[in-house]
Amino acid sequence: MILKSYRILLNLLIFSILFSPLKSEEEINIWKNKKDPNNIEIQNSDETEKKNKLNINKILNSTTDQEIKIEDGPINPNEEIKVFGIYDPEDFDFNLNMWAATDAEDVRASIKRLKKINLSKTSNEILENILLSFSYPPKGMKEEEFVNLKINWLFKNNRSDLIENFIIQNKEFKGKGRAVQYLVDESISQANIKQGCEKIKFIDSTIKDAYLEKFKIYCLVFNNKNSQAQLLLDLLREQNQSDKFFDDKINFLLGISEKTTNKINEKNLLNFYLSSVTIKDFKYSPSEKTKEEIWKYLNAANLIKLENISDKEKIKELELAVHQGQVDEKIIFDIYQQIPFNLNSLINAKNIYQTLDPTDARSLIFQKYLLSETIENKLEYLFILYDLFKKDKLQNAYSKVLSESLKEIGKENIPDNYRDIVNNKIISEDSYNLDKVKYNDKVFHQSKIIKFYLEKEDQKKTQKDIDKVFKKLIKNKKYFFSAKDLALVDSLVKDGFKIPENFSRAKIAEKYEVPKNLLQLVENEQNAFLALKIVEIIGEDEPYQLDAETIYFITDLLNRMNLIKLRNKVLISALPQRA
């Protein structure tokens, strides 16, 4: 009875939306950009706005495709149904009810597992498509938790571009202040205050945040609007939202007071930044306890200085910071070059480096590499250095330098005995090149048929290629149709192509089994959760690194659920032979 009432209510809602006057249309259009209450205009090009704005009628229509599942309990007719995201779900073959059949606890458990995996580029892309599509929450998950799940993923992946997009497309959501602060702090950490001040356009009446109000006041000072800054500061004080440190710094910058405290405040990034720009001859020694955003700011503002080159503990702290991605690796390698060694130590570096302190050993071997003249010697010292970093679990501090050094030498100049290890190190640092494809009509899944997916080949031309390639391969009695071949065959059939009748698809498919637990998700129409499970399966790998049977059952599942866009991502990576 409740569900029936809900359907009637939903039909009335859709009818009123489609036929209401302009005023109602403006109220329901949750993706429409509006001006900030403080008259700070959101600047967005027509092209970007057109790209970001979703078709409200298209999305509302998608809700009628399947039953909206609701929990038991009374329905509040005045309660507004809200969805949050960036992408139109239909762009990835989903709809607003993509989580309707999935329990919240299953989603939480899957996301928890994914956080422990260093996802590949393709895995992350698919996860982004799933999480950031507009949709209702899973069963048993509150709106606020679902929004936080999306926002936290954006934070973790440092996707400031998408965070800004999310703020633009979702006018009101819990956590908006956190999202705006992320954009502000990112700009400060890059020592780009002008860019940060542009982000205050997102601070509106829905955000009550003292930190952002303080930054807004500093931006007015930064842009020489002192009278406005003073007015807002007085208002902040009246609301008991300011503090002694901030008052002191702003008064000093406004010229109201001639002195300011020399104490460095690390409570948050704004306080640290204000300390750095108001203290004469600012000096700061970071430590293991220093916050990541402060490390980034120090690096960007060129404030990391080593006063004493013999301070090994400080160098070790910097090495760790480079390994953790907080500091540019150039800083530590510049320090390595400054550590003094006598001529005898440099000559006998390979014999004595193991007797030295780990930092001195790395410095000596790096200097020896720079002095080496032959490729063999350069490679020898590069990989000794790699072992030294790996031994102290600091390999991230060296991986980029190693890759760039090997590229500089040139793969064509690498001796045979080093070729395999050099290729691995360069490939592990580079993204897989999806452009260079070598078509091979002797192997079905590598044939020119896949131009349909790679180059958007004409459908009639593709059908001719299918007939031609099949005719040749079926005649070859020695040819073995693999799981990858089957994945391509099934995808072609799904896309409307005809396969020769003498191709025994069922017989070949008997060799491969699709996991029953995943087939159950198909039966339950849990398309979003199935896609999430596939992200777990692909994990750290790119699809081309998976075994053939895994590629087959992934594409089979995506075909069954009509998730064609995601399936194509897998096919494009997994099937072609790369030059």
C-alpha cells in the first residue's frame, strides 16, 4: 500500500514538473548555477556550463524505467527526493535507481576493500563513473553518508577539478564547506593565493564556516580592499568566530599594528601561511609530525632549506617526505650533490659505500653515477642506488629519477643483460600507450574487426571484416578460439553484428565459467554493485594484464547488464596487440 501511494505521488511529481510554469521549473532544476548571495559571481564559460548541466527531463524519465525501492515506514509527502553527483547516469548505461537493489552494507564493505588497493587507471575511471553518477543512495544509506562517500573519494584522489564541478552542479549538500575548504587549501599549498581567492565564489549562505570566512577576509586584504576586510573582521569578532592569532595577523597586514607575533602557528594551513608571510626572515624546520598540506606549501613556496648539510637526521626526514610524496624529489638529489667526499672515496665508491651511513651511501653512489662515462657504469650505479632506496623502504623517492635517467640513456642503447630490468622500470612508471595498435588478422581478437571499438569503424565495413576474418579462421583447422576471441564475439553479437552460423559459440563457451555470485547480481539487477565488484577484480591491473578467462567473464557480465560503455573500456585495453 505504501509503495502504491509512493508511485501515485511520484507520478504527480513528474506530471507537475513537466507541465508546471517557469517558476516551478527553476525550483526543480538542481543543476542550474546561481549567483552567490555575496554578489561574488561564479564565472563559468557557456561551453562548460552546457557540458555540466544535465537534462532534467531525461533523468526524471529514467526513474520510470524500474521500480523505486523504498524502506518500510511512513512517507513524508513534503520530503524532497535529492540526488547528488556530476555525471548523467545514462552516459554509462546506468539510471537513478542503479543502487536500488543493493544493501548499504555491501557498498560500504566494497569501498573499504577498494581503499586498500592501488587501483589502475582503468579501475579508477570506472569507479569514478559509478560513484559520481547522479543516483539515489543504496538501501539503508542516508543521503548525507552517500554524499560523503562521493566527496571523500574526490579528496583521496586529489580531484580538485571534479570537486569544483560537484559544487557547481549540486547547490546544497552537507559537506559543501569541506569541499570548498579543500579547494582553498589546495591553492594555498601550491602558493597560489590568487587562485585560492577565486574559490571564495563558492561560499554562500548555506556555508557557515569560520575558516572560510577568515580566508575571505585575507583575500580582501590581498586584493587591497582593506575597508571591506575590516568590516568583515568586525562582524566575525561580533559572532565570536575570530581568534587572537588571526586578529593579530590581519591587524598587522592592515597596518593597524606595527608588530606581530613571531610564533609560527601550525593549527591549520591558513594560520601557517599567515605566519610565513608576516614573520621577517621566516624559518621553519619540518618534522615527521608536520602536516602534509604544510609540507606541500613549503615545497611550492621554496621554503625548505637545509642550513647544515651534515645534519643527517634532517636529511633523513626529507628523504621520507620525498618518499611519501610531500616534497619534490629534486630537493633531496640536490642535497646529495652537495655532500662532500674526497677523491679516494669517489674512486672506490663501489667498494666503500656499504660501510657508510645510508644517506651518505646514497649520496656517494649518486655522485659516482653522475661522474660515470660509460652506459654500463651508469646503469650499474643507477641500480645500486635503487637497491639502497629499496633497502630503507624509500623506493618512491627514487622511482621517478630512475625512470627519467633510463629514458635519458635511451632504450636502444641498453645492453642485452640490462634490457629486461630496464624495460620493466620504464613501463612501470609510464602509462600504457593505447595509441599504437598492430592489427593481426590471423588472431580474431587482434584483427581489424576491433577498429569498430578503437576507431569507431563504420558498421557495414565492420560486418564485412567479420565475414572475411571468420571465413579465413574457420578454414584453419589448427586455429584455437580463445577466451578473448569469445569476449569479442559476444560483444559483437550484443552490438547487432551477425556471426557465421558454422561458428560453434556454445561449444567454445563450455570451457569457461562465469562466477555464480556475480551472475546472482545480474539476476538481482544490481548493475552498479556489479560494476563495483568488477573494479575490485581488475584492481591494480590494467585489463590487458588480466588473464583471458577473466577478460571473458568480465565482458560477459557487462553485456548481460547492458553496461556497454564500461565494457568498451575493457575491450579497448584488453584485446589489441600493441606495437
